[in-house]
Amino acid sequence: MKILDKYVAKNFLIGYCIAFCVLIGLRIVIDLFINLDAFTMHSHLGTLAVIKNILTFYGLNTTLYFRDFAGMIAVVAAAFSLGKMVRLNELVAVMASGVSLKRVVGPILLLAILLTSLLVVDQEIVIPSLSDKLVRAQWTVPGEESYDVWFITDGNGSLICSRRFDVKTSTLHQPTIITRQETERLGIWEVTGQISADTAVYNRQTGKWDLVNGIFIARDSQARPQPIDSYETRDLSPRDIPVRRRAGYKTLLSSRQLSALAAQRTKIKDLAQLYSQKHFRITDPIINIVMLMVGLPVLVCRDPRSMKSAIMTSFGLTAACFITVFVCKILATEVIFDRVMPELWAWLPVFIFLPIALVSLDSMKT
């Protein structure tokens, strides 16, 4: 690697670290300011416990914040590094030595692609492994969370309800399980009976829920209630319940988990949302790189006096790309022209902005 490449790469990495700390830190400060009262609801545990709870909460949620701000961080880092070079008239010296400005932005694009791989690792490995902790609210104490459970579907097609689920003891209190079977018509389910119990405790050795005073009542009114000791579910462990009860929980799943849900076509309430998530997992990293490619030619200017307007223009293009992606994510699950087309809306931002980025890079004044 040449000296110029090392210098540009160093400036970009410094700018990336600064942008990461500023944007993520600002996100944390705003959320902490809004929810500080929620954290102090358990002030009786002591100041150190409250501070530990705050640090743990935002330390875990940083994975979500990075997923949401990864594209913007790269653009801000590029603006920081190139702005410094423009202010010191270094780009003029580079051009005077016969080096093309396209050669200058090369290390930035390469590093951006490598850093985007961190986004993929974060989304596919880190977030799914922490999903049960990421759904925890600010006012709860780690390890002592409890949730209400309403009509969560498991792999058997049953609907599970409970007044309270204790995470620490893996216990469902007064659970009701409505058992169902699939009919000949695709996506139509028929109720076969109901299971009720005082408590249901998850047995990690057998993978079943051990029932206390469990009773199964068949749909046939003439059938007598039968005692039942346990209930086996295919894909609903204590770790999955806090995640599955949250609206939009599919954003916390990996592509492998989404594919597993896709295999259960008749058990997914909203297939369009599922397919939208699968395709946006592919297009989101691409869009982040495209946003940087759109903004880089604008940032590479030789006159320090025009740097402010260049930065504003770059951020404007980035905002336009963000808004387009946001609108496409909304429309991906809506009926447009009597059809739901999540694949089209997921790839539409790439089709729009990738040609713009390529034309901008090609027409960049060097």
C-alpha cells in the first residue's frame, strides 16, 4: 500500500471512529434523557445497580444503533476525512503530482466495504444471539423480567397465552394452549382442543413444558377432560418468548431463522413482511455503499470555500436515499396495483441510486 493510501485510510478510520461515537452517543443521550425516570424506578437497589443497568442496556442496544446508523456513519467519516484534506489544500497537491482524485477515494470505498461486513456480522450473528436481551424495557431489572403472553404461535400451530411469564424461572403462570391442526385448505386451521394448567415450567433436558395440574379438553363436547403432564413445542423456548411477543420481532432474527419461518408458509401471519425482511437484509449493505458512492464525488472538491456546500449536498443526497428506503420498507407490505411485491420494493432503491452513483463517480472531475 502506498503512502497516500495509508494516509487517506488513516483519516477515514479516524473519521469513522469519531462519527460512530458522535452519532451513537447522541442516540444514547437522547434516549437516556427521555427514559431516565424509567431507569430510576428501581432506585431502591442502589446507585451502582442503576448505573450498571443503564450501561448494560445501552451496551447491548448499541448493536441495534450501529445497524441503523452504519450507512450514515460512513458518509460522515468520508466528509470528515476529505474535508480535512480540502481545508489543507492536500487534494490540489495530489492532483499536481499527477494522481487522479479517483485514486484518492479508492481506499475510502475499500474500507467502507470492509466495515459494511461488520454490519452483516452484527445483523446475522450478534443481534440474533442477544435478541432476548434487546427486547428488555428500560424499567425492568436484568434477570427479573416478566411478560404477558398473548396468542403466540409455535411450530405445532398452537396458540399459547399466559398472564405472566417469568424469565428467571422459565415459568408460564396459568397458561392456556389452544391446540390446532391444519385443514386441507392451505392456511386454514381447525381448533382441536385446549390445554390449561396452573403453571408450565420449561424442562431444558427434555425440551418440553412441564405442566402443574395440566388438563386437556378436546373440542368434542362429549369427551372428558384428560390430565396432561407436559407439552412439547418445536420452536418456542423461554428465550424465544420475549422476542416473539414483540411487534416486528423479525428484525432481530438472522437470515437462517427467517428462512426457517419461510418454510412454515401456513404458519406466518404476514408473509409479505417476512419476504421483505429477507430481501432488505441483502439490499441494506448494498444501499449503504451506494450512499457513500453518491456522496463521494460531491465531497471531492478542490476549493475549500465550496466545502460547506459540498457537505450539505452530500448529506442531502444521503437523506434522499434514506427516505427512499424508508418509504420502500413501508410499501413492501402494502397492496399496490392489487399485488404485494416485497422483492420489488426492497431492490428499488438500489435500482434508483446505483446508476446515479456510477454516473457520479465516472463524471467526477479529476
